[in-house]
Amino acid sequence: MKTLTTKISVISFLLLFITLHNPAIGAPITSIVDQDYTTSTILNGSKNNDKLKKSGFKQDAELIRRTYEANLYTLPAFKSGHYGLRMYRQTLDNKYAASVWSDMARVASRLNMITSEIYTAEEIDIYSKKRIIDYRDEANERKELRYQATIAMPEYLYLGVGLLGSMARADEYGLKHREDKKLREVIRRYDFTKYVTDEKMVKAWAAQLANQVYWLRQLGEQNVVEDFITTLRKVYPDNNDSKLSDQQFGNKIYGLTHIIFAASGYYQHPINEQDYQWLYDYYRNNIDIIIERAKEDVIAEVGINFLLAGLDDDPVVLKTRKAIQKALNREHGLVPSVTGEVDLKKGEHRNVLAIMLLDWKGMHVAPTITKHPEVFNSIPYGLVEK
């Protein structure tokens, strides 16, 4: 009995000694994550350390996921649809089907309105001039740039911001509007080269124009992708970054990330790095500056650009994941704005990107009416199968 007691005392002493000399052993896993996993490196080596990092990233993605999915249907249809579609393309989980349907309904409603109320040149002009007032009345750098660039061509707000996105989304689902020919007639009235080669427009709408040039090509209409990319690179030469305001630097990076997003069909198709080597080289050479100057949305998008190209182990991905993890507000379970705002609606875009970056699950061409009919049990009025 005495021998057993002695052994227990020795073991207790050894445990106390180890703990005192390595206090992180007794620390909770979150603090180990916050300490950049140094304790894990000492105890388990770099391979286990990498596993722990990935586990920590996935846990943080799940924290954000729980926050949003507990409140998903309190968000506007555009926001819940944006979230649900991305999560469906990541997971193919039918729990997101209702969100996708709400997105379909939003698309149908927009196209129904356009075909019935805003079709003639006069109607488009009236609508566009009302929309541009929104940019005139708020004084910040982005809105001022948008107002000054678009005042001479206000129809862009109707075409690019309204019509094209809805038509392209329906197309991705394997659908079209029942008056598709009428909508295409509208598009063909305008030469989009005018918008995508205008330097003021690129400074005001880089990401939006990136989306729109790929949508046009997707729909089999105008192909002005290279015209846009050439203008973007001319407007934002890499050796001029230090002279850009933070807003304009962010606009540049946002435009770059959306070239890749749009080329992938928004997380549906893999990207060949060599096709955009100039862009990936730029990211690698400037990632530290991007993390320092850009908002979390854009930082996450840079990381996802690499994941879309199958570059999961590129150092850029780890850097962006660490930056997003560092920004996470664990009390509220989300990534706040740069001013600390934790509003779920305003932060949806930022946080769904954070989930995708931290817990990437690959790409799926989904949902389509032919391959995922369970999502399309009923089709909102106005949309029909292609």
C-alpha cells in the first residue's frame, strides 16, 4: 500500500512539474489556436500541427455557420439566397434548398418586373435616372466615384446591376424567363464595350464589371472579357499600388478576385492557374499588403481564388485563413465589419466567404433542374426550363 502511495505521489509530482514548465498543456484548445499552435508543434511535430490548424479553421467556420443558420430566414431573400446557394454548391445539402428557392423567386420577380414595366428605352431611362440619385445623395469615395462615372450612362444601373445578374442566375439553374427573347433584345441595344473600357467605370465598378462580362459571355451574348481585363490592368498597374487610396486598392483587389469567381461560374468549375498566371503571381507577391490594407471580404476572396485553382496548400491560403480567424468575434460568432459592426444582414457576404475559406469543401455544378430536381419541386412564375 505504501509503495502504491509513493508511486501516485511521484506521478503527481511529475505532472505538476510538466504543467508548471509547459503551462499551455493545461490551456483550452482555443487558446492553443490563438497562440498559433506553438504548443502543438513542440509536442506533436509539424504534421500534427497542420492537422490542428485545419481543425481549428473548421471549428471557426462551424461557429459562423451556426450563427447564420440559426437566423437565416430572418434575412432578406437576397441575403438568405446568397448564403444558401453558396452553401449548396459547397455541400449539396438539401437543407439549403429553401434558400435556393427564395433566390429563384427573387430572380423571377426581378425579370417579371423588367419585362412588364421597364422595357422601352424611355422606361429604362426613367428607372436609371431614379437609381443614380442614390449615389448622388451619400458622400463617400465609392459612391462619389460611382455617381461621377455613371451619370453619363445611367442605363448601366439597369443593365448591369439589374438585368444581367438575374438572367445569368436563371441560366445557371437551367432556367430562363418565359420572355427570354424580349430580354435579349434589350441587351442587344447596348454595346458593353462602352462600359468595360471606360476607366472611370472600372474605378467605380471593378468587381461588378468583372461579373457582368462573364455573364454576357455565359449567355452567349457579347464577349468583352479581354477588353475588361486589359482596361483593369491599365487602370491599376501593379507598380502604382502605393499611390492608391485604401478604397481604390480594395476596388482593384475586389475586381481581381471576381475575375476568378466569374470564370469559375461562382464556385462551380475549377480554375487553371496558368490561364491567370499574372493574377496569381500578383497575389503571391503582395499578399501581406493585401491583408494589411483590404477588408476581410476581399482577403477571404483572395484565399478562395487559390482554392478554386486547387492550390489548397499555397502559403497564401494559410495567410488568409489566419487573417480571417484573427478577425473573428467569438462572442458574436461572426467576422465583424472593419468598424466592429456585427449586424447579420450587412455581414452576410463577408461571413459566408469566411465559412468557405475556413472549411472549403470543393466545387459542384449545382443546383440545376436536370441534376437536382428535388430543389425545383415548383418553379416560380415567369421562369421555365431552358
